[in-house]
Amino acid sequence: MRTLIFIVIGLVFMALAMWLTKPAKRTTTAWLFTAGWLLATLWNLYTGMSHGYSLQEELPIQIGIFAIPVLGAWILAWKGRGR
């Protein structure tokens, strides 16, 4: 459930950031979102490992938490380039 919550939060932040950004600036926003979301994902990885999970257990989950919102940001940035 925590994984789903993090993915949804990432998608909401990504959508909000892209919605508030002019299409011409969405590539910059995607870069900034990617960096910020990477930090949030690393913090979540650290939290999971501090609760006794190994890196091997946490890494596949964290990749999904990171990749889904970031992929959405880059798709929207790519779509915004044409405008």
C-alpha cells in the first residue's frame, strides 16, 4: 500500500508541476522533477532499509516508485515540445 501511495503522490506532483508550467518550459520542469523525485525515492529507500529491508528487497520497488512518475513527466514534456 505504501508503494501505491508513493506512486500516486509522485503522479500528482508531476501533473501539478506540468500543469503549472508553460509547454515551452516543460523540459526544464521534467529535469527538476526528476532530480527532486530521485531525492524523495532515495529517502524512501533509506527509510525502508533502516526498517530492516535489504537493498535487494527495496531496489525493485524503488525503481517502480521512481520510474512511473518520471516517465509521465518526460512524456508530457515531449508532448509539450510541439506547441
